Amino acid sequence: MSQNKTEQLIAEARRYKEEREKGYREQALKLFPWVCGRCAREFNHKNLSELTVHHTDHNHDNNPSDGSNWELLCLYCHDNEHQRYEQQVRYGGSNVEDKAPEATFNPFADLKNMMQK
């Protein structure tokens, strides 16, 4: 595939994504108060670009007009939500923290001997 063809495909995908987002984003901003659903940070016209629409089922093509699959999240909470979702998919279960390996290194294990030196 040529460089030009690749660039065209990427540009087309970006345009499609922007058009799709424009539709549900505008709807969600009309339906919901401009407040992050997690940290309760409030937004106004100056910082509204930092408020995102999160799809609760993680399906960006599921956009019911009643907003039942959307919640407004700030950039930070939105990134955190997607990170948690990726960890849940990767490690399974509903409680990701239980699946993480425990740390076994104890930097103070030999502290008494170190202090005597």
C-alpha cells in the first residue's frame, strides 16, 4: 500500500470519527449538566473541551438518543475509566486489584543489621 493511500485512509477514518463524535457529543451536552460524573468537577464554555462523553458499555457505535449509554467525564476520569476497563479485560474478574501480583521485596528486611554497620 502506498504512503498516499495510507494517509488517505487515516484521514478518512479521522473524519468519520469526528463526525460521529460531533453527533453524540452535542446531544450529550444538551441532555446532561456539564459536570464530571466521577469527580464532580464543573465545566463552562471556556473549559468544555476537557469534558468527554464516555460510553458506559464501551461501544462507541451504541448511541441511543436518550443518552442511556453515555456519561460525561473529565479527561482524567475518562482515561482512568478506560484504564480500569483494559485491566479488567486483561486480568478478568470485577476486582482488578485482587488479581495483581503482590510485592515480595521488603527494603527494610535487614534494617537492623544495616544500622549496626
